Amino acid sequence: MKILLANPRGFCAGVNMAIQCLDETIRRVGPGIYVYHEIVHNKYVVDRFTKQGVTFVDSIEEVPHGSILLFSAHGVSPEIRNVAKERNLQTVDATCPLVTKVHLEAIRYANNGYHIILVGHEGHDEVIGTMGEAPESITLVETPSEVDRLPFGIDDKLAYLTQTTLSVAEATDVIGALKKRYPGIESPKKEDICYATTNRQEAVKMLVESADVLIVLGSQNSSNSRRLMEIGASQGVPSYLVDGAAELRKDWFAQDSTVVITAGASAPEVVVEECLNYLKTHFNAEFSEETLREENVHFNLPKELHELRV
């Protein structure tokens, strides 16, 4: 068996920042910390922090008054921030700066009288947070067919934004439909899909051409991980999204298989290593790193960390 190990893979700068932020908060104040939603969409990471005494909540009302609360990497709406203030919570914002960029764009467009078409997946934490910035000025679309049903006229003042973790291909299709129907639609100077999402997708697209199987390390609720799996499936390659080696099945592989392994932007490298060890043990697999490009992006930890008090 031959394993092609996609690079870049795994943690992006935003995920690294969010996890380091929570690690540092624990170091400073100990257990008893709350996080609004999962810090990142990965079971391994969430389980690790839960064992350290972190509580993940889906409602601010679950957080006792005066507690310490982190906002996850996916961002939150102004309403959530206001409720946190009302409950006298000490908050630390671990939102990825690239998600914050989309929030700021939404605010700017709304303040300038635009109606915003947000390309994204309904119910995703990032989409909920972005729409919360200007709920009366944002309409969500997911497919080109939904663009055809939009009620706006060709002369209406429109702009579009995108969720940062979309498939580049699916976003391109929807944006193409928007530009065709609304030639004057505005867009940000720099696209919203993040560098890490794009890089991981390009690496998989390149490598899967010579693959018999694609294994993506990531959780089922991770949007960017699911997109990686879908790229392989769209090219006719059996593709599986798993949290770790315990979910691998021997009948997915043959002794002479070429297997591409990658990891979503919220999946830690330890789960990749576990899968490599599984395939080495059961199939005597050899692997090679296949590097598309290097990543050197780094985000600083939020300043609120220095203001925490026990």
C-alpha cells in the first residue's frame, strides 16, 4: 500500500489561535470555563477540553452570571455579545480573524444600504453569526437554483459574501449565478473563502486523481472537512470522513491501494498519525508527504486574555 499524505492539512491559523486561546485561559484561571458552541468543530479537540473541565454550551443562559466565556472560532452575533454583557460574563473572543473580516464586511455593506446575499450553509455556526450582524439586510443562498428564486431586481443595491469554509467549486457556481442575474452586484476586494480551505481543497483535488481511496480526518459537523470528502467522491473515488483510526474499516482498502490522507482545518495531527499507524500495521503501508504549498499564517491571541480575573 502507498499513502499520499496531503500537505497542507490539519490545523489552520484560526483554529490554532482558538485552541491556544482556550489552553491559555485554562492555564490562567483553571477549570470552570465555558465556551459558546464547540471551540472548533472537532470531536477529539472538544473531548480533550471537556476532560479539562471546560463546559460547551449552546445557550448563553446556561452560563452562570459572572463566569468566563469564550466565543468559538466560528464567531457570534451582536445579540449573543449583548446577552453576555447582561449576564456580567468575562468574555474572550476566539473568533477567527477571517470570519471577523466577513462580519465587518456585512456591517459595512448594510450601513451603506446594500442588501447582502450570503452564500453558505443554513444552520452553520459561522452563518448564524454573520447573519446576526444585519439580519434584515441579509439573505442566505446555498445553490444556483436558490439564486433564480431571489426576489430582487436587477437595479437593486446588492452585494454578496461567502462562508469561509465553502467548497471553492460550489461557491464559484453560486457566485457565477449571482453575477449572471445581477451584473452589478458588489463583492469584497478579497474573497471570503479562507486560504486554508482553498489550499486543502486544491491538494486533495490534485492527489485524488491517482488515488483508490480518500481518507479525510475530521468530524461530521466540520464544513471544511466535509467539502474535502465531497471532492474525492465527485471524482469517483471512495471517500470517507472519520474522526480517527477507530472508525477505519479494513474492507475499505486493498494491499495494493493508493490512499490519500488529509485532515480538515480543525483536525489535530495526532489523529492523522493514528491512521498512518493503523495502515502501516495492517497493510505494511509506506507513505510520502505531498506538499502543494507552505503555510506561514499566524494570528495573535486576543488581548482580553490579559484582563481575565478569577
